[in-house]
Amino acid sequence: MKRLTIGYKVEDADNLPENMAHTHVQRQDYAMMSAAGAQPQSLIETWSAIWQSDLERSFKTDFEIYGPRFFQDGVNEIIVAVGLKETNAS
């Protein structure tokens, strides 16, 4: 199932208004990448690089952050967070 959720961090998901839903972002390590420049081309190129990479992805939760730098002319940065598998490093 594919789903797009636009969200905001809340402390208490039990008291949301009726017309709102909540989702849980997995607690895990994330690889963070920047997709800056002309959009959506930069974001497409970043996801293409992720799909072709050798990252050990968890396929639980990935998300994109459209922060203040997204709205700066000429920057248009989106942070892409890709969930990673747990490593059992000793």
C-alpha cells in the first residue's frame, strides 16, 4: 500500500480532531539526503540514486522534510530520510 501523509509532530495522538488521522514514524536509523535545486527534478534524481544505492533499507518508514529551505529561492531543499535496517555491530 502506498500512502502520502502530510503531517506535524504531536505529543498526544489520542486527542486529535475527528477529521484527522495519525501515523507513526518508526524509531530507527535513517540515511538523510538533500535534494536541493530545481524541483521536482532534484527530488526525482535523489530518489533514483537511493533506489540504485546499496543502502540496507528497512522499508518501514521513509519520509521527506519540506522545511524553511524549501521555500528559499534558488535553494528549494527537501531532506529525504530513508529508513535503514538495524545493524548488529559489536
